[in-house]
Amino acid sequence: MQEDRKRAVEEQFDRDSHGYLERYLTKESIRETKRVIKLIESDSKYERVLDIGCGPGTISPNLLEISEQVYGIDISGDMVKIASD
């Protein structure tokens, strides 16, 4: 049953991926930007950063300010494709 639920969530995000930015960019951006600003202000630098649940990669450019390499993973393959573009 748990595998069926996981697949259902993945399919939902794959379906939503193409319109995701238009619908959720503002809410996502504000929350994510606040988190990244705290990291940038701390003057910490990282060799690599892993963005778990990266979605369409909205914070990847900001994460590149504190790290040379940014990796994103998401349950939705379509979201990762958008983030990679």
C-alpha cells in the first residue's frame, strides 16, 4: 500500500509540474528565499549542497552563492527536468 501511495504522490507532482511555477512561485519563493538569505548572511561556504524536494529549482541560483555545486532531488522526475533547464 505504501508503494501505491508513493507512486500516486509522484504522479500528482508530475501532472502539476508544468503549471507549478505559475501557481506556487510566490509562496515558495518567499519561504525559500528567507531560508537561503539566512545561509548567505552566515558567510558559510559549502563544497556541495543538496536541495531535497527541489521542485522546479527555484532556489538553485541562490544556493550557488554559497556553494560551488548544487544537487537537487525530487519525487517528481518532471520537476527535476524543469530545474535542470
